[in-house]
Amino acid sequence: MTKYFKEKELFDFIGDIKIPDNFAPMSQDSYNEQAIGEAIRLTGKEPELLQATINVAVIGIGNQKYGGYRNGDNVIDISLLMINAGVKLRLPQGVVLKENDLTIQRLCRFFRFHIRKWLRASKYQTYMYRKYSDHNPLMNEILFRGAEYLDDLTDGQVAYLHKTYETMDTLLHTSLAGRFERIRQAQTGLRFVPG
């Protein structure tokens, strides 16, 4: 008795199973941009959530602390804002989310074009730019959490962002470059080739 079938043996054993014409694979990705946008609108805190998301995307999160941002003389506590808006924080690895669940990562992904627009206008240097890149000022606008989902990056920007993620992986023992490669492959349908 053999452990592995050859193709003919497998078909002889189980048969040529017919797949119905209406069969369609379904993605396991529960991210739905329209559902996220509607959830953001329902909070009634769109400007506040955008400002908090920009802060997180360009400053980062330290020791699971989200910090705050300033609006004139008012300092807004990001954790408190997120809790009040129903954003899920500090979720365990592998948790299954509904399409309209808000998380920090989903906000960074949803507001990616807003964040880039703000960076272009403000010229604010992101933590990724300052800590992990070789400081090309033309690339600051794409060095933020969520930029991996921008679908209009040039080849040069893709290579630069990938190189920055590789640096972060080396220093922080993360796997951001591999994640970026999978995202790019999903966006383009092509296998990601660095550089």
C-alpha cells in the first residue's frame, strides 16, 4: 500500500468529482472598505478618528500606548476616543473580525490616502522615515502605517517601502516585508519581486 497516490491512482480511488458551475471561492479577508466607511460615519467622529489615525500612523504606538494629539489647546486621548467610537483595541492574535469592525489597522488602511495627503501638505517626518529609512525626503509621504495598501505607488516607491520594511524587520524582529509582499501580490495578481 502506497502513502501517496499518483494522479491516475487518485482519480481511480476517489473519482473525477464534478464541481458545480456556480462554485466560487471566497476570500478569508473580512475587510470591506464600504462597511468600514459606514462604521466610521456611524460614530459621528470622522474628523477625530482621522486625526487619531494620522497620529498613530506617523508617530506609531509605543508599548501599546496610543498617546494623544493636540487640537489647539485641547489634548485628545486617543485610547479614550477609540473606545468611545467603538474601535476594538488590543485584540488577541488571530481574532475573527466582522466586516464593519473598526480597529487601528483598519483605520490606517481606510484613511491611507488622507494620511498621505496630510504628509504631503505638512512635510511631517514619520517615525518610519526618521528611524528606519535612509532619509530620502521624496519618500516620507509613503512611510507610514497603512501605506502598504496604497495601490498607486510607483515602482521606486514600492522598492523603497519594501527596503524600509526589511530594515524594520531586521531591527524589530517583525515580518513586515513579507506581509507587504503578500499585499502587493494580492493587489497586482503577480508574484512580488523585490527591487
